[in-house]
Amino acid sequence: MAGMTVLIVGGGGREHALAIGLAESESVGSVHTCPGNAGTTLVGANHAVSATDVEGVVTLAQELEVDLVVVGPEAPLVAGLSDRLRGVGIASFGPHSAGAELEGSKLHAKRVMEELGIPTGGVQILDSDSDVKAGLARFAPPWVIKRDVLAAGKGVVVTEDAVEAESFILDSIESDGFVLLEEFLSGEEASMLVIMDESGYICLPASQDHKRVGEGDTGPNTGGMGAYAPAPVVTPAVRQRAIDEIVEPMHHHLRNQETPYRGVLYVGLMIDEDGAPSVVEYNVRFGDPETQVTIPLIESDLGMMLLAAAEGRISSLEPIFSNKSAVTVVVASEGYPGPSQTNREIHGANTVLDEGEIHAFVHLAGAQIDDSGKLLSSGGRVLSATAIANDLATAVEASYAVVDEIELEGSHHRRDIAYRAL
């Protein structure tokens, strides 16, 4: 029997990681990506359809006669891509538009958490009628300010500078009408990716992302400068508390909606010194770069797993995970996370390290191949060097060995990925 035809929507490092995982699945016969990048061309076919072109993606899926669509980014989910695909009889891994509002609106997510009693930080809604200084005085610094829009992980400012906080609040109110001022949660962050549908859920190995651009978690927020899994801060006891207090009540809520949630729920956790987890944020898709370190640790057939969730039968599976460690280090363009210098040639991206139990390679993200066959940078986060090994320290060493082979003018990366665990 021929394997499934799968279409991946998106064009980042996350999509390259999904493409590799699906191409290695026995259940999958061919992988297509739209729009894809230089990495996804190595494992399947790219199609020049934007991820946010909902009708274009639906038409492409019909033309390719795909068995499954896997939606990477959040914007097409909020715009109703899964609703449209299911409406024409195509299985889609990714929640419907109402479910996607958990990421599409931070205010909606907060209200749901409060309704369900899920632990999270306090929040104030500030608008043009609010006394901003009084609002800031209600919470001790640092202040967490979030725009209620999709901003690719960069619509959040965390600062102890009252002037910076007030400026961002006023700018956000002017552009959006209101802004969320949240209580700062102290502790150590971790990410739990939970594949769920109405039948049940599967918690994937917990990871830890590095959001700040600079070493020691300094500088502005980015989409993520590296990650590792499993994250030791998520001990078995912490994991069970997160399931009991956070995953279970949200799953119960989502499975009882008119249209059940089918896809992955990204739970951004803050774990305090007593091991108590709280929710920093929910996302409705695989995280980037967390996906790059999570997919390699899934030993079960990824295609079967994603199709089962898209069809509402995830509880029928018993997944198998590796006990190895995975690390990825992001190499970013000059200027990132601000305006980035692109269209520069990349050398060394085909580096592969295979030594015994160590496997290290490159996930491509903001990278495209030009007409002459050159690999050029095309985005802020250009690629990440990913390594899988028996222990975390070895994986970190292997990942940086690959990074050191990369040549990209003006690029930068952090040298301390996984420092909290090590």
C-alpha cells in the first residue's frame, strides 16, 4: 500500500523539522510544503503558495489529492484554514478558527484560564481611558506587556524600565485599542507540546526555549535562539502537576466545544522554586525552535500520530519516545531581531556529524536557493544546528561543532544554549 500524501503549510525551521519527521515515517509516501524553504526541497516538493492564502492552500491540497494537511504557523489557523479543509473533506492537523483564538487573542486565553481555574499571572486590560501609571503601580516590576495580536512571538515586552513600559503600552493602545499588562511570573520557563483531540492527548517531551537574543537571557525577545529537550526542570512531579492542573482542565474544556480541538496545544510554563507550574501563554501550533528538538525524540510513526489527531482518535495510539537529548542552536541574520540583512550566501549548511550515537545536522529556516543554485539567507532566523546524543552535554558540543562550520556574513548566535540545565 502506498503511503500518505502530506502537505505541510509554512516555511520555517519548524516546517523543515516536520518534513524530515514525516518523510521518515513509514505511513508517508510523499511530502509537499507550501511555500517551504531550501530545507523542505531536500525531502519533498515545494509549492509557491503563501501559508496565509487560505483558498490557495485548499486548492493546492485538492489538486495534490493529499491525505493530510499539517499546518505550521498560527496565522492560517486563526484565519480558518482547518475549517475550510475539513469542509471539503481533507484531514487537517491544526485547530479550527475558534480553537485557534487561544493564541489569536491573549485576552481570550486569559479569560478561559480564569474560568477554568488554571494557574496563571494576574492581568489588567489598559485602554485609552486607563491611568497607565496607576496600572503599572499595581504590579511590581518587571512588567509584562502583551499586545493582543499575532506578532510572531515578538508582541511582548518584559522590562523593569517604567519609561519603556509606559511607551510600549501607549503605542500598543494607539495601534490596537488596548493592551494587556500582566503580573511577572518568576521561575524557570519550559514548553510542553500536547497533541490532542476529543478522544485524548499525548504529552511530548518537555523542552526549554531561549527567547532573548543575548547570552544569559539578555537583550530583546526573539522568536527563539535555541532549545533543548528534555528539559530537566520538568521533573516527573512537575510534569504530573502540569497535566493535572493545566492540561487536563483545558483538554476537558476543548473536547466539549461544538467543534473539538484537533492539533497541538503549546503550553508555555513557568515553574517556580517550589515546582509549581503556571501558564505564561498558550500557542496553537508547534513551537519554533522547540519542534526541531522534539520531533527527533518521537520514535513512533509521526504521520500516523498527526493523522490520528486530525481524525479524532489520538487515544488509540501508544507513542514511543527516545531517551536521548536533543539541542538546536539558531544562527540568525545580522540585525535580527530588528530589520535583518538577507540575500547573503550561506556556506556549510550541508554539514552532518555522525559519530556513534551522535547525529548532528542543519535545519534550514530563512534560507532559499537562487537560480544559480546558491543557498542564500532570506529571513531573520536563517538556520539551526541540531544534535541528538545520549546526554545533553554531548548534544550541545555536537550542535556547536556544526555551528562552527557555518559561514554567513554578519550572522550571530548564542553560545550558551542549555546553560540552565548544564
